[in-house]
Amino acid sequence: MGETSPTTPEGVPERLIRATVGLLAEQGPSAIKARTVASAAGLSTMVVYHHFGGIPELVRAVADHGFTELGSAFSRVPATEDPIADLFTMAMTCRRIARENPHLYDLMFGLSTRATYRPLESDERLSGHSPAFRAAHARVTDACARLVSSGRVGAHDPAVVAAQLWSFVHGYITLELGAHFVEFDDAMMQVLLPMGVNFAVGLGDTRELAQESHEKAVRLYGSAASVSKSAAGA
């Protein structure tokens, strides 16, 4: 009793958002039209305009949905005694989410080229003001604060460290999704991991400890992924 169902008026916006996410994954941004989204959700076209006003507003809601999912994924990364391993686990988590729905990732970070998908000059996401964006990014900043407090690196501003980490991780993901690393057998291990090690060393960590933390993160992340797959198949 009291739960919101996708078929109730209160659940319609979420139903439209999820339909849009599915269309992005299956067909890409060209499929995002009021008629197509409504059809995928099993609703009338007017429902889209009633709840969102138009496609640009729906698109922004979908982007925020993506950031909410990203923040939830970050929240499931355990805070251990090794903050560098934790941060690289978050990097790998973000990469996984981007690879699962590249078009949604493009949309979240304003990379889509279709004019109607570009953030408006007044879009609060341009200033990082979207609550969903802020919540996801706060997870990264908090982890960076734990890193600075751990004594493994110098006395840096956690917000600056988070911005630098955010930049290199998303730069890597964007290039990987664009097939710029096809010459590597394992781009994550050959490009992303060494870049993470170099980043940690630049902050003041020793190369040996940084390498160990990143390799530990890969092992733990792989083990957790195997457990999740086994549970899903049970």
C-alpha cells in the first residue's frame, strides 16, 4: 500500500525516463522523440509534454537519472583503509556504467552533438548545480578527502584533487568509447591503471604503494563482479 507504480500518475515520469534510457541504449539519440518515447513507455505522446514540457526537459531529467545511478553505484563502493584503491574502484565503476549505455553517458556529460541535446546556457548542470550531479560528485570528493587525510599524499585541497581525478577518468572513458585505444589488448590495464598510478605519485604517494593499491582494486573489483554475475544467474 502507498507504493508508487509506473502505471500510476506519480510513476509516469519515471516510466518515461526509463523508456528513454532504453531507447538510448538500443537505438541512440536519434530515437529520442516524443512519439517514440511515449510508444516505448506504452503511453500517449501528450503525456510527455504534460510531465516534462518537451524533449529538452525530458533529456535533462534522463541525464539526472544517469547521475543518480552513478551516485548509487559509487555509494556501493566500500570505504576501506586504502583510499587510492577505493578511488580506482570508483573509476572502474564509472567506466562500467559508461560502457553499459554509451549514449546515456554522452548525454550526461554533454558530449552528444545533436543540437537539442546540448545543455542550454541557463542549464544548471553547466555550473554543476544539478542535485543529482552534485550528489554523485560529492562521493568522489569525499573519497579524495579520505585520501588527503590518510597521509599517503601531500596536503592538497580534496575538491581540486577530485576535479583532477574526474577530468582524467572521464577523458579516458570518452576516448575509449570513441575507439581510440583499439591498438591495446587491455586498455584499462595498459592506459587507465598506469595513468592512475602516475596521478597518485604526482600527489605524493610512492610508486610502489600506488601500483599495489591499483592492482588490489582490480582484483577486488573483479571478484565483486564475479559474485554479482553468479548471484544474477542463480
